[in-house]
Amino acid sequence: PTRDGWECHLHDTIADRRFEATARTVVNATGPWVDRFLDDATPMPARAHPRQVKGSHIVVPKLFEHD
């Protein structure tokens, strides 16, 4: 995290292009693989491994119409 939010470095391996993105909020939607993601794909390992639960859902307002 940065002072203003999160910074992400992305690499498109097909086109071999690199991008940067920033966000005020990040949602980790890795489901049952959350501990593995936190340990393997983030700079710091998870401080604690979340307890696994079934059927968790997040409902957010619709932002736009689409198919």
C-alpha cells in the first residue's frame, strides 16, 4: 500500500507490455485460495490465515447496464 492507496504492477506476458495501476480499495476475491495468494503473490506473507467458510458472497450496487 502507498499513502494514497494501492499500487499494482502488471505484466501482459502475451504482448510483453507492463502497466501500473492505482486504486483506493482492493478486493481479494481469491476464495479458498486466499492464504496461498497472500503468501505467494504479495510482497509480505499473510500475518494470519483466514478461516475457510462456504458460501460467502459480496453484493455491490450495479454500476452500468450491459449484457
